Amino acid sequence: MLYSIPLRYRRYIYALLMILIMVGCAEGLAEREIIFPEMAALAIGMWVVDKRVWHCNKWKMLLAMSLCSVTGVLIVRYSPFPLLGNIALAFSFAAIHLTLSRTTLIPQVSAIILPILLKTNSWVYPAAVIIMSLIIILGQYLMEKKQLRTPIEYTPVKIYWRSVLLSWTFLLFTILSVASLAIYTNNIYFILPPLIVTYIEFAHSKAGFRNRPVQILLTLFAASLLGSLCQWFGYYQWHLPEFLIALCITGPLFLLFELSGKPFAPAGAVALIPLLLPPEDLLWLPIQVFIGASLFIGIAMLCFQKCYNWTRPQLIVCFLPAFIRNLRKHKSADEKIPPHF
């Protein structure tokens, strides 16, 4: 029966199963560190989206996720620096690895910063990240063999050292600025790892989502709101199994991707973040995600894309999500139709 389902929907189903297995294992083994929200983003980017999302081959992906997850735990265990210094250290490590490996697998930034924000010092976390990365790699290989998705050829990124150094330095400075605001105001979720990943993607990627910042912002907010509501009501109020909560989060999120026609991988990670948070943080999480995403996307639009130089049609696409533009088109078309008597 599964083979009668269109390929695109089958890829969604496989990604959903991957997420449910991850959450189910974490619940069954009573090891919350097994839940790595960015794995949802990797499943979306490497299984669901049928095109190249990141310049990275399978084994470099495994190496990147392994190194960053282990380094994140090492920083938590042994670093003498405060939170801001640890974020700077972690981001610098990820930036250096991305540059030297000539890849653009930005989710590795999340792998190294997440344990620092959540103070995770258990080796279960990197072990889970490595195992799940292997599953992602094997799944992509089998999908390509079974022609469920298009094979992707890895092309190493060209390095222009001066521009790369300036870019990563500016990114570090701005991330630390937002992090300082988050720490000073006690709103630490301004700097959730998927939001930092979104910022770097907006700064470095050439993908079309960079022209739809408002739509991306609303998608991230909707993902955080969906995850928070499901976790609050489903887990803390109704005491439903955690894997069922993950299903209630991921299913509607994938439906949102289909309706918008634009899957955005970091939104998958944002939606699963509530599974790791205490109940008192869930109420404010969507608001903090909205503010943090607004800051990061705004900086990227001004400093990297220079949107203040855009033409009026570009700005319309930028600030009006697709569904609003479509409504305007339909309204304009209806106004041109003469009335029937």
C-alpha cells in the first residue's frame, strides 16, 4: 500500500518515522539526551527535499555531527568560561570546521551549541547524534538506490579566505551581541540553535527562502507555537506518551510545509525543542522564538542582503507571504470579472 503513495509523501512518512523512533527511544530508555531536535531538520533536508540543501557528502556529514556533538559536551564538562564565552568557543570551532571541510552543513552549529545552552554533559547525547546521523546517511543512500529521491553530487565549496574570515567574524560578533541581550534579559531562547542556523543560512545560502523572510519568520513562530502547545497540553496536562506528542507536532508541521510548498528544515528543529524544556518555559517560548528570529533575520537582511536597495517588486515578495500575495491576485482577478445579470 505504501508504494501507491506519491514519492514526496513517502519521504515525509520516512522522516516522521525517524523522528518518532528517536523520541520513542528517549522515552523508553528514560534518556532525554537522545532527543536531538536538529535531526528533524536533517531528515527534512536530506530525505524530504528532493534537491541539494547543503554542500556535503555523507561521510563528511557524519564526521561533522560527531565532532561537534562531542566537542559540545567537552565544553560543558571542562570549559572554565561563562556561557557567552562557551558560545563563542563553540561557534568558532564549527566555523573553522565548516571552512576547512569545504562544506555548508550548517546544522552542525546546532549540534555543538545545543548541549551548551541546555547544560548537557552526558555522553549519551553525542552517541545518539552519531547513531542517528548514520541512520540519516543510510536512509538517504537507500532512497537514492530505490529512486525515491534524486542522488546528490557533492561539490566542495570554493574558499576565498579574506571574505570567509570577514563573514564568519561578523557572524560571531552579531551572534554574541544577540546572545548578550538574551543572557542580560534572561531570555535565553532568543539564541536557540535552530535560530542561529537560520541566521547563518540567510547570510551564506543562495536558496530562494532568503527572499521570503516574513514567511520564514511566521513558519518558525508557528513551529514553536505548535510544539509548545502540544507539549504543554499533551504531555504535562494529559500525560500522553512523548512519541505521540512528537506525532502531533510533526504531522501538522509537515502539512504546513506542503500547504506552503516550501519546507524549511530549521523549523522542524524548532518544533521539537519544547520536548526538552520544563513546563514553565513553554508559555514564553514562541514569543522568544519570534523575537530572536526577527533579530537574526533582520540583521541578515540588512547586512548581508542589503534589502534597503531592493526594488518594490522584490520588497513585496519579501514582506508579503505567498498566501497573502495569492489572495491579492485572486481578489484582483475577481474585480476584473464583469457582473452577471
